Amino acid sequence: MVKTSYKIDNYAVKIFGNDSKGSRTRWGDRCIQLFSEGKEIAQAVFAKPGQEVLEPYLKEEKIYYFAASDQFVDVMYLLRNEKPVYIAWEPVHDPKEPDDGDAFFYTEAKK
């Protein structure tokens, strides 16, 4: 498997309110849609406090990054203050989990 990486050039933020009357419950209450060259290439979803963080995955060339709610501020800081910012999916060889991998944000070294 090969590492998948995208340069992020735009993003949209969704912050959901609590749905206490409806029959569905949200696992995450914050989502950042990430775009490269006008195409949505990833979603970063942040768990509500106390929720277990899901495993990241890659599906149809789109990266799904999951993190605890307290990482939302750090990701927003990167997106607002660092240029360029990338998101990547890197497969990890694990015989017990064939589709295992890591999703992460990164920047380039400053010159």
C-alpha cells in the first residue's frame, strides 16, 4: 500500500448543536471538511467529550481522520496559521487489521 497525501487549500467547519429530542445521536459534534483543488479530499471529525475516538480510514481516495474534541483547536491552528498544510493516510502493516493505517496532518520544514 502507498501513502496518500493531499495539500489542503480550503476548508469548511461544521459545529453541531445537541439533538436531544431526535432519535439519532451524534458521535462527533465538530467536523472540518478539507479541500484540495476544489475537491473534498478529507474530513476531520472530532468526538464529543467522553466518546471513544474511532479509527481513521481511507475510502475511495478520501481520508477520514477522527480525533478527540480537545484536538479541534490544534487542527484549526494549523489550518489558519501554517502554509502549506497537508493531510495524509499511511497504511500500517498489521495482519490482524488488513486496512489499518494512520491519518495525520503535517507541514513542510521551514527554510
